[in-house]
Amino acid sequence: MDIAVLIKSVIATDEPIFVRDGKIDDIGVKKVLNPYDEYGLEEALRIKEAHGGTVTVISVGTERCIETLRTALAMGADEALWIHVREHSLDERGADGQNSTRLSADEHTVSLLLASAIRERGFPLVFAGHLSIDNGAGQVAIRVAELLGWPHAGAIVSCQLVNSAGGSENGAASGAKLLVTRDAEGDSESWELPLPALLTAQQGLNEPRYPALAGIMKAKRKLLTELSPEELGVELSRGAAAPRTERIGCDAPPARPSGRKLSGAAREQAVELLSLLRNEAQVLKER
């Protein structure tokens, strides 16, 4: 079976985050494979090892995606597709005559690009992370499933491919189906899905492997194909594929003020605290 895995490059959780000029400054910070996407990739690799086939990772973004795609190849993926989208390709003149930079690709646009690539390659099964740790929107994968007209299950914590005899043109066994269990906010649900289908992976689905030295060396020789939106038949700057959201600005949270230590007897501290809450913090009102 030929499986696709949607992956995203995100800022590592141990990196400091700085906001400059109304946007997050990611120059020079370490970027990694989105942790939830790792679960999806690991599950795809396990299905490949059990049933044969290939695993292709797909990512949308700038040149920063390449390192993340190479990491996925080192983990065991066979091929990588990089859909190259320039970060500020949609600069426009605002009403005041100044440049107003919009996102070059929001969730709507990214979904169209990914759906086009999947449709072109004919993958019968697609994995993705339940959400990304940067935006946390959890939209892209289910938008892709909707665009493809496929059944999908989100936040899965177990997955079993039930194969049957025979084959088909898209690399899936004829009559194959998926038995999945998904996290349902403290409970669980079990579903049976026909192929083709799309699944998003939740923490607990598996334990992702680390890239071994041999895998890292092999990744340098594996195929990494660059695709443009135009090659996929998607025009970013206008029409149905144009972004539907615009980021106006981004601000860092205000610094927390230092605490205040109260002195005196317990009764005196209580009186002072009540006065501060009422007069300074203004969270209490006079009765």
C-alpha cells in the first residue's frame, strides 16, 4: 500500500519565542517535525512494514521544510514531496499606500495544495497529526478529507488495517478497511472505515522511532521532489485558492508584574489584601 503522511515544520518547544514587527521571528531558531505528525508517520511506517508498499511525506512551506522532510526520510519514509510556497508571495498595497503583507497560505490554501498532490498521486491512505503545536487549529487534515470526499477519523489512538485478497490500481488491497479507535474527550469511539481514508494521529497511538545513523545516511539519497502551486493547478494570489484569513498582527504577552509581599499579623495582612483587591486590582466592589 502506498501511504502519504502530511507533515509540518514547527519551532521546537525548547526554543525561545520572540515577536518582532508584529510577527513571530523564527530566524535562526530550531525547527522540528511536528510531534503529532510523528505519530502519523510512525503508524504509516508500521503498516508499510506489515503489508508492504511505500510511505511518502508531504509538506507545504518555505525552504525551512527541507530539513524536516529529511528527518522524515531518515525515520524510514521512501519519498518526500515539498510544495514550495514563498512566505510573502502575496504582498499588496494597502489603502494607505503601504505594503500590507498577508499570509501566503492559510489553512484553506494549504488544504487545497495538499489535496491536489494527493489526488494526483492517488494515495489510498493518508495520515496526519491531530494538530500542529504552533497554530493548533487542527483544520488542515480534515479540510483535505472534505476536499477529497473521503471518510476520516480524527485523534486516533489505535489503528488496524484489515486486508483481503486482490489488488487495485491505487495500491490498496481490494476490500481493505481500517478499524480505528479515536479519543473522544475522555472517552473513546471505535469506527470502521473503507479506503481511501484519512486519519489524524493523537498522542498514545504509538511510540515514534528515532532516526538511526544508517537512516540518516540513506535519507541523503532518497528522492525529494519540489512542486510549485502552479504545477498542482493552484493559483495562490486569486480565485478559489486565495487565502481566506489575514493576520493583522501578533503581540507577545505582557510581562508579569513582580509580586508583593505583605507583612504584619494575619489580620493586618487580610485587611491590606482586601484593600489592594478592591482599590488597586479593582476585582472587588464595595457593598
